[in-house]
Amino acid sequence: MGSPVILQVVGYQNSGKTTLISKVLKELRKHHIQTGVIKHHGHGDRIDFNDSGKDTEQHRSAGASISCVTSSKNSILTMDSELPLNKAIELYEMLEMECILIEGYKNIQFPRVVLLRNKIEDMDLLLNSLEVIATIQMEKTMAGMLQETDSPHFIRDDEKEWMDYLITYITRDHQKESGL
């Protein structure tokens, strides 16, 4: 198997990153592409494991740095430290993911979709992005500023157009990486 296709979705808070990734995931499932998501929790506080009173909480409290609970239906891996993005990608590669969608990590560059909320402040995110696959904005109000970018830009409500474009990008690169 080749390397997974990596696509990053960036945007400021409430720009629609999670919603877009969820929609793309549903489409990729129809194409039978094994996809993993890595989400950056950029708020600095601790992530709630929701396992109060469970064995995994007991293991962590006893000193486990990492624990995994697995069954015939699913597995849950928890760590007591931050997993660097490059290590998360390596883990997903070992798990044979064909596509990795990254939500956030604005300061780490991968081929990306930039979501704009139609605020001038959002333009710095676009201008500081190295490999923009597409730009998706809420309304046409920023269209003039986006004319200068090389990547295609879409309006959020034109879901069929941007979805077709992203799925084509992912499946084309998946076939290239897989040698198909």
C-alpha cells in the first residue's frame, strides 16, 4: 500500500471545519476509502476522556501513559500526553488508512482546504498557506480578494461543486499513491 492522501481543513473558530469533514467522510465511505481524522484541540485545556469510573481511568490514574481498550466492535486509544501530528500520521499509516483528514493545525502545512467566514482577518490564513487545494467561503463577498489565488474557490452553499472537487482530488491522489 502507498502513502495515504493527506488533506488538511483549516479555518478560524465556527468556520465549519467539523461539518465539512463530516460531509467529506460520508462521501469517502461511499468510495470505500479507509479514512482517519486527526483533530487539533487548540484550546489548551485537557480533553475529557468520558471514562470516569472505568478501567481505562483506573489504568491512567495508576500511571499508564497510554492505554487501549478493544473489543470485537471497536477500540479506543487514550494517551496522557499530546500526540504530535507527525506521530499521529505515522500511527494512521500503520493502521493502513488510505486518507487522513486533518482538522486544524493552522501552523503546520499540508495540502489544505481553507474555510473563510467572510472576514478580512481570515485572509491572513489564506495568504500564509503554502499548498491550498481549495477555498470555501460563506458568501460571495470576498470573491474579489480571492481572484488572486491560484486555487479554486467555492461558496459554502454550492456543496455539490466543492464536494465533487474534493472527492476527485482525494480519489485521484489515492489511486496515484496506490499505484492503481
